Amino acid sequence: MIKRRKTRTVEVGNIKIGSDHPVVIQSMTKTNTSEIEKTTRQIRSMEAAGCELVRVAVKSPEDASAIAEIKKGITIPIAADIHFDHTLAIKAIASGADKIRINPGNMKSPKDLDRLINCALEKNVPIRIGINSGSLEEVSRAKCPSDVMADILLKYLESFQRKNFHDIIVSIKSADVVSTWLAYKKAAAGCDYPMHLGITSTGLADDGIVKSSIGIGSLLLAGIGDTIRVSLTDTPILEIETARRILSALGARHFGPQIISCPTCGRCQVDLIPIAKKLEIEIKNRFKTKNEYKKPLTVAVMGCEVNGPGEAKMADIGIAFGKNKGVIFKKGKIVEKIEAFRAVERLMELVGQ
Ligand code: SF4
């Protein structure tokens, strides 16, 4: 079990964020927010994939106003992503945004910040203070970017604390996994606000998934992180699926059976890779809803009698193959022997609904 860092709880719409609550999956739309129908459609597909909090870019008054209409067609809370102009944040709050994200790199005027904090206090809307290394000049010049990012964040928090505003979530994203990790560690030691995790600008899916898994996963393992967003140069659906996989791999949340399958080697006497792939597709189709399961369920698919029976026994359901046949285990006990071509069908029957 991961021991979470103790944080305050921050309410965003109908969800609670912080150490007493499950790690929340976020993503961001890739549409022009003022195109209401298109944006609403994208958010609904994100909801169906398991997104629990959506962020939209607000770069104009039209985008801010669109939030009121978009909210009518969705069920998850919506966060408005604001840069440069505090009046857009105030407009987004008036339009019903459940959370505001601002960037200390481009919202520096104490007067503007005061106005925004007053408005958020009055309307009870939380603010995410999201550092992004790309928008801080000091970071590009720094010998130790992680220290600079964390220090800027902690200093910025003072304006909020002076006004007794604590509905805050923080994030410190950079494209560099190690700098991000160090910055989060330092900031986590300096405040008790929930943290939103992410590695920014990770690139296309293959590299992005690896960087996000290492960065987000290692922080979660260290107990840091209360919401996550995987950023990919790809669809938001892939971002959400990856976020779910990271949380499942850590045992932090359970969204369906986990497959444990061996890499195969010269001892394998069955065509195991297509069997495992078919099983994965069947499981994905059956468990594609955003439902969450209280208990993990593991299904082992093993290629031979060396590690196979051991892994298959430890899983909830498992199969250890021999020559074109397999022995099925359930909760550690052999339940039957079957032909390899029937394996997927039978395992799915045992997995149930
Ligand atoms: S379980 Fe058997 S077939 Fe699979 S990798 Fe291990 S030794 Fe090879």
C-alpha cells in the first residue's frame, strides 16, 4: 500500500481532492472551448473513458462564457485554464467554472491576483497554481531548475495565504522527468496542499507514456500526488487510459482485471502472444466502462511449467501452458485442464462480469 502524504482536502465541484480521497484522473480538451458542441462532445467521450475532472483552455471572453453552456451537457467538474489575464478567470468563475488554473509565470501583478483571490473566496472556487517550466525565464537560466521552480511556487503561495485562501492545488510541471520529480519533492515538503501531477510536453505517445509513467508513478510511490494528468501529443482518450493504467499498476485504483503474462521464451510450446492479446481485448471490451472495483483481480497467462504454475497460482485466475494445453488455476487451486484454443473463452467465463 502506498502511504499518501497528508494534505488538506479541496472540493472541486462534486469531487474531493486530497490524501483522504482516491487519486483523481484529469485530462484536458483539445478543442477550441468556444465551439460548445464540439467541446461538449469531446468531454462526454472523455467521461466515458474515465476522466473525472476536465480542464479547458480559456483564452478569450467567449471561451469563458462557453463554460456555462458546456456544463449543461457534462457530469464531471470543469477547470478553466487561464494565462496572462486575470479578468478571464473572473469571467470563468461567473460562468460556473468549478476550478481555476493559473500560471505564476504569467500572472504576476499583486493587484490582479488580489482581485482574483477575492472573487474565488466569494464564490468558493478553488485555484490550481500550476508552475510550468517553459513559462518561467528564471528556470532556463538556473543551475538547479527544480529548486527554482519549487521556490517560485512556495513564494507565490504567500499572496493566497495572506488572504486566508487555502482552496489550493499545486503543480510543478516540466518536460524533464528528474527536474519535475525533484521540484515536487521540495514543494511537497513546504506546503500541505494537494498536488496535481504531470510531466509536460512529453512528446508522442510511445515516449510520452514512458516519461509520464516514470514521473507520475515514482511520485505516487513516494506518497505525493492527489490528481494526475498524462500529457501526450495524442488524443485525450489515450491520456486517460494511460492514467488509469498507471494507477492500476501501482494498485492505487482498480479499473478491471490486470493481466500478468510472461514474455515467452524457448520453453514456450504454445502461441502465447496472440492468446494474451486476445484476452486483453476481451477484458478491455467487457470492462470499458468507467466503473471502479474495490478489489484487484489478476489473470495470469504463463507459457510453461517453469514459472507458470507459481504465477498462475498467485493470481486470482491463471493458466500455465504446456504443449498446446493449459492447466487453469483459481485462487491457487487447479480447476481444470483445457486445449489452448479454448483458453481465452474459458478465462473470460471465470473472470465473470
Ligand atoms: S513462464 Fe516459461 S515460457 Fe514464459 S518466459 Fe518463463 S520460462 Fe519462458
